[in-house]
Amino acid sequence: MTPAEAITFVRKHGIVLESANGQVPSLVQAITGDKISGSWWTHPRGKEIFQITRLVHESDQVLVCRLISGKVTLVHRRLWPALVRCAGHFRPEQIAQLVEQHTASGKHVTEAIPFPNWVPNDIATLASTLDEALALDTLKSIIQGDTHAT
């Protein structure tokens, strides 16, 4: 799977988990074609998985957050208006954008950009025009009953 194919996978499904198992598809499973037990870092294709997932993280079409069960979740831009419209149904940490930084020493750190600081103006405008109940139904139909949504 190429990075472009990975972004297409996220777009198709709307919301996917990066690597965890759950009620939505897993990008890592899509990359490898099989279920991974334990950390993908130890998988024979770990370097490839890392490269693809990091390029997906850098895409302006994908929000990286912890929407589902505290796990790294990828949300395609087509669902951002619904997510923004329904923000009150989620805990702030679920919809904070995760951004990876590499320090000068090479250490990997993740910064959380709080909602709504990451929301582009066009998405905020579109979200304000959506019916909240319909937006919530859209998200619920994809997430299929995540117990962390309120």
C-alpha cells in the first residue's frame, strides 16, 4: 500500500484506527493484510508501516486524534464538519489534534492541539450549517456505538 492508497483507505471509511482493533477498520491491518498481535513495530514490515502512517499523519486530509477508546484515530476531512458540529458529544481530549514533533535530540514527542484550534475556517462555517442530529447519526453509523461518545 502506498501513502496515497492509505489516505484513500481513510477517505473511504471516514474514520479508522491507526493500528488498534475496534469497531472501525485498522490502517495497519490494511497495510499488512493481516491482523497484528502486539506492537506493529516488531512486524517484519514495521519500517514500511511507520513510513506510510507518518505520511498519512502529515496529510492535510486527515485528522489524527484519539476519538475512539483513546486509541490513535484517523478522521478524513470529509467528516470534519460533522465532528465539529457534534463536538459537545465528545470529551475534549478525544477531538484534540495529535501532532508529532521530533526534537533536536531525535526524541519523538506528541503535542495535542486542543479543539477548536485545529479547525479550518471553511470547516467551521460548514459545520455551523449542519443539523446536529444528522451529523451525530453520520458519526454514530461509522463509529457504531463507541462507548466513549456521550
